[in-house]
Amino acid sequence: MGTYKIAVLKGDGIGPEVVTEAMEVLKCIGNKYHHTFLFDEKLVGGCAYDAYGTPLPDETLNACKNSDSVLLGAVGGAKWDHLPSSLRPETGALLKLRSSLGLYANLRPAIIHKALKDASPIRSEIIGDHLDILVVRELTGGIYFGEKGYREGRYGKEAYDVEAYSEYEIKRIVIQAFEAAMKRNKHVSSIDKANVLESSKLWRKIVTEVAENYPEVTLDHMYVDNAAMQLIRDPKHFDVIVTSNIFGDIISDEASQITGSIGMLPSASLAQDAFGMYEPIHGSAPDIAGKNIANPIATILSTAMMLKFSFGLMQEAQTIEDAVTKVLDAGYRTPDIYHEETTKVGTKEMGKLIVEAILK
């Protein structure tokens, strides 16, 4: 029985298609549980650049700041790759949104539904019947936000990007990871490159110190190259992974492929309070835009994370997750997860099926 204002940024490529289905799911949840979701739609990314000459108009950023949460589709595409960094959708919009909104913690669950076990490229005896890994990625520090530029070097022009982390930045993301682990299987794997990087040495030191406050949680440290191998060899070893911005970017995408499709995985980017931005981890996929074949499940599950983390609506979030499971168990699949023993449906049809499952 609450009212919640959501800034909706559909973005580019398949973003508008998958976000539209997620909005229909939220409307259904609102009707079922007597909540009101107010949607404030704004342009972001390449479409905003085309309309306003900037990928993140002030109007869009202000709408986000004046909302209770943000629902984002995806931004970018080859059409805008020629633009300077400050005007490209990925940097001029996405990174700026994260920094401007203080979204320092990125939570990316990698879950294999039993019905999709055969879609994983990993052998079934390694996966088992279920896999549930949570990647906690630092989102507003590190090399993506560090000093960068060009200079004259020994062999001509050089480009450089600086990886830098403060104790404060490391500590707050690590606490997020340990708090999450306390609600799960009480195991944290911290991923770094402390044998080479000074920033990783500090990272490992802070992680070890924070761990002392969580004696119930098992902690292990891994170098990122080893972690990438272990994630394939023994994915069930992992419960919560905590790591830096760039390592988290790579590791979470690797984890997504273990589940069988990047189109299945949601994410939450959280600030210090309950405010968050929710989006699928996949990109804008302009090659399939407008064809009604994109998988909307990652975006729909992102709304479940929104209900859980920003609004505290646990039952409503579970209803969405259960509806997705019911539809998958019934054998319905978008093309990315389809095989001949299942029923192929499009973006709109998948959204409709999930809404119907919520109403049952």
C-alpha cells in the first residue's frame, strides 16, 4: 500500500523492448498488492545524444535524483562509438550516472534455474541442480574513474589509466559483501592481484581487517587469473565474490555465461541508502533490436531486486521470481535459451506469460 516513483531510462537497442515488459510486470504487482508505481520516462544514452547532443541530459539526471529508484535498459551501440569518451553512452551516461548518484555497490547474482541447467556450457556434474553466486563489484572507483590521458613516452605517444583505491572505498564495498554473505552461505571470496598491484595489496589488507568483524564468515583470497579458472572448474566453490570495478566487470560476465545466457541476469547498483539503479547486465544488442526476440527476464528480475533492496517489498519480489521460475518450468523460452524440446516465444510473449503467472 505504498507509492513509489521510478525514473525509467529505456536507453538504446533492445532497452525499450525489455524495459516495457518489466514495467508491465511492475504494474501487475502494483495491482495485486495495492501499490502505485509512478513511472517518469527520460532519454539516456545514444538516443539522448541524438535528441539533445549529450548522452545524459540534466533533465534525466534530475529525474533520477528525484525518484525512489531507477530502472535502466541498456545504452550504447556502434552508431555512437566514434564519439569522444565524454559523449559516448557508456562513459558519458552510464559511468556518470553511477558517480552522480553515488552508486558504489553493484550486486550481480548469477543463478542457474533447474529448468535451464542444460543451457550452461559447463558439464551438469559440475553445476549440479542449482548454482547461486553473488558478485559484489565496487562501482565508482578504480581504473574506470582514475586519472587518464596521453603523454609522450619512450616509443612515442602513450595512453594511461590509473587504478587507485582509498581505504574508505574498499571498506564500504567489502562490508556490503560480508553482510550479504551473512544472509547466504557465509563464504566470501575476495578477488585481487595483490602479487603485482599496490592497489590490490591495500584491498587485501582491508578485506582481512573487515573479516575480523565477521567470524562466522569463511574468507578466501584469490588472484583474479586463478579465480577466472576456478569459476569454470569449480563454480560451486563460490558464494559471494567481492572485487574491484574492472575485475568485477570481467568476472561477473564470466559468471553470467556459466548460467547459459546473459539475458537471464539482473543487477542492482546501490548507494549508501536504499536508493538504487536496476538494470540487466547485458548490453543494448542493436543487431536484434525491434525483432521481438530479446530476453526480458534479466530486466524483469531486476525489478524484483528493486522491490527487495530499495522498497523492502520482499513478498512482491518473491512473487516475480516465482513467476519467472514457473514460466521456465513450463518450457517457454526466448531464442537465446531455446532448444527443440521447448516452446519458443518472443519478448512480448515472455513478458505476458510472466504477468499471467503472477496473477495465478
